[in-house]
Amino acid sequence: MKSAAFAFVCVSLGAAPRFEVSLKPAGTAFDGRLLVLLSTDPAQEPRFQINDGPSSQLVFGTDLDNTKAPFVVDARNAFGYPIRSLNDLKPGKYFVQALLHKYETFRRADGHTVKLPMDRGEGQQWNRAPGNLYSKPREIELKAESRIRIELDQVIPPIDQPKDTKYIKHIEIQSELLTRFWGRPMHLGAHVLLPEGFDQHPEARYPLVIFHGHFPADFEGFRPEPPDPNLKPDYAERFKLAGYNRIQQQEAHDFYKKWTGPGFPRMIVIEIQHANPFYDDSYAVNSANIGPYGDAIMKELLPLIEKRFRGIGQGWARFTYGGSTGGWEALAAQIFYPDEFNGAFGACPDPVDFRAYTVVDIYKDRNAYFTDGAHYRVPRPGKRDYLGHISATMQQLNDYEHALGTKSRSGQQWDIWEAVYSPVGADGYPKPIFDKLSGDIDSSVAAYWRDHYDLRHILERDWDKLKDKVRGKLHIYCGDMDNFYLNNAVYLMEDFLKKTDYGGEVKYGDRAEHCWNGDPNQPNAISRLRYNTMYVPRILERIEKSAPAGADLKSWRY
């Protein structure tokens, strides 16, 4: 985006900073989160420049609750990030844009009526959600007393759905369990990667693997075509790599060649679409706020996939793996449905022990944002690099979310943990684990989290019942400099597992950041692209060692 494309406006009407946002026709009432976005960088639209690090531009949000247009956004009703108040904005030139993230009314089976942003095929991305209204950016001169008028005259268009190919098929079902919970039609989907020779071997029945992770637009990392020779190389700031887009295409093509080549294990691998009104996926468990996604996946989606694509359909032939959110989901699926899976590979998992909820012990600490000393408070870190350099504090990460949405509706990380793990509050929304403004922790909510979703606590509490069901199935990998301190919880999980004969493994990557998944010979940038080639051969080894007598070990070995 170039600044020359914007019209320049300078207004000062003798009022505190104030934005008046209109649309046509006037008088229409809306539910949602109205965002005013300000940027000093003309490279992109402001809506694409909001993030959880130092490069973030500015966002100020306010709730609309059956509010009629035009709308007013000012210091009285807006919460901002990384500056909390509009009153604290520095005068100067900005590019301004407004966006209305629409909410839908849900009348849930638990008797609560809530207003939430339903996913519309984009994976809960407020800045790309089809149907959201926004304005074209323009340049303004913001003075100490300014009034800015903005018109929402643009609509984000629908997203095209992926098409079936020889190897990748797409499934969508309406879930009866989720539809009943939410009081409106709710769907689950999956991208299914079929093995080489699927059509030529109609007698074969296959093991099934769930590759858990964030919302996949299509099956990721599988490319029959060689890398595009005309692809302009990009730069991946995270990995400090030039041409990372080319690397990704090459890795995806290499996987295709391995998958279709001789000797590679013939299995079905699926990626699940379970975006919901809170996040880009459900964490694959049953939740008081999000609904019975665990049961919906296990009882509705998987049986259909295994029936349609000739899966073996037994626990010894099902496996799961993933990283980050997907790492937690893989381990949780194995623990909550221990007979239904024969192994879980959890890389850089979200906190598996809430005594290390990143850097917070929710059971003992009183505040999530600060460590209190006798004479001063120390801000808790939230995000770091492999050398320990801090790019955001806990408070800043949560200010980011609070600006995007109240009542756990930001669609971001801390809010989805709260939505999945918390009991339902009196207002129908997730009961906060800590106050977003002060950071004060609610010990009663922490106790609920412990009993329902603290994976280490559940394993230890129920070990006598689970030990024979999970022995040899739990594999955890994490960088010891994980960007979000997720290794802290893995240490605590390992401390418990070492006291048992769990038969799995826990490994750490030296100075490795987030997404390290067990490969000591490759950097994060490469190993994160090789989940399938890393874990599928290990799954074959597990099947050969553990399959019950009479199991089908031949029809799919061609």
C-alpha cells in the first residue's frame, strides 16, 4: 500500500479524539465489535498490521449491542492496544480505517443467549471474515482535539472452498451434537489425504491419523507440482530466512514424492476443520462454553471418514499428532479417549500443567500480570526469543485481546483457553480465569480448570485407571526456549511421568523456539514442515509392536 493512494484529511472540531463511524442506510442496528485502526506505516491496510509484538500498529475497540449507526468511538467507550486510551495518542499523521466484526445471536441448549462472531470459513480472523464491514484506509492529521468521520462502505467477500483432487478429499457434516448445543446448524469438516494406491487396492483398509493444528484452509504441506520458478521470494522475519515461501513449496513437493513413493507407509491422514464462535478450532474436547466437540469428532466425524475411506476403525489403528494447539489436542485426545488412540505425538504443546500456565501458577499466584515484591511489581514476560529477549509482557498480550473483543470474544489465544477451560459465567460467557484489566486471578475458576483440563493433574489423579491404556502412547517434544514458555509445563509433566512406567518419551530442543517437534538435526523452520514424514514411520513401528492378534497388518502394506 502506498500513501499516495489515500486522500488527506485534517479536521479539528474542538473535541477530545473522537471517531464517528457511519454506514448506509443509517439507523441499522448491529451486534459486534467496532474497531478503529490507526497506523503510521503505509505498507499495508491497518487491519493487517495488528499483532502481539512491537511491530503492531494501533487498534481501539468498542462493543455494539443492538446499537444503531452511526457509531461513536472515543475515550469513554473504547479500549485500545498497544495504547489503552485514545486520550494518550500522539498528535501526527496516521492512516485510519474502521472495521465492524459482526456477532450472531445464539440461544444455547444450556439456557443462555450469547452474541458471538460465528466463523464464516476464514478460521476466526476478524480482519478477513466474510460479511464484515470496513472502510478504505485514508490519511489523517490527528491533533489533540480531532473529530474523524469514517464510512463503512466495503464488505469482505466470501471465501472459495477447496476442491477435491486425486489425493485430497474434503468432508463436511452437520453435527447433531453441536447443533443441539448451539441452537443452530453447526458443522464439522476434514481434509483427507488418501494413500497412494487407494483406488487400485479396494480391499485395503487403512490406519487413520489426525494431524491436529489451527484452522486449515486445505490440507497443508502437500504439493504434487514442483516449486513455482516464478515465485517471488519472501522474507520470514520469525526464522530470519529469505525465500521461505520457496522452501515451503519445496518441502511440500518433497513430501508428495515420499507419500507416493515406494515403501512409505500407506495410511489416511486428516486435518479437521472445527472452527467455532470463539476460535479457529475447538481444542477437540467437550467444553461447557464451546460444546461437545470432543464427542462430535469421535462419534460423528471419525466414523464417517473411516467408513467412506475404508479406515480400519479400531483404536490400535488410530493415532494423533500436532504442534502448539495441536500438540495439546493430540495429548488430550489420547488422555480423554485412551482406548480410541494408539499414540499421541505432542510437539510444543499448549500448557499441559497449569502450575506453569506459561509463566503463571494459577493455583498459587494471585496476579497473572505481575510478581509482587515488598516494594515494587515485576511485569511477567509473555513472549521471548531463543536468547530470552522479551517482545511482549503478559499484560500486553491480554491488552491486545481485550481491544479486539470482550467476554473471551477476541478469537485469540488467551481467550480460547478461557472459553474451553472455564465454567459458564452468570452472563452466559466464559467465567474469566483472571481479570483482563488488572490480572487478578479467580481461584475458583482455577480449581475448575485443574479438575477438567490440567492434563498432568488428570493423569496423576487417574493414573491407576489410565496407566494400562496410555502406556507407550505419550510422546512430548518442546524447545527449551519456547517463545511462550511452554517448556515450563512440559518439565512438570515430565517430573510426574518419570515416576511411572509410561513407556513414551519427553525430549527438548536446545535453544529451540516454539514449534520444535523432536528433530535434533533440523531448525524449527524446517522441522515444522515435516510432521507427516517424521511421525508416520514411527506410527508404523508402534502398530507392528502393539497390534492385537488377528489385526489387519497386510491389506494396507503394499
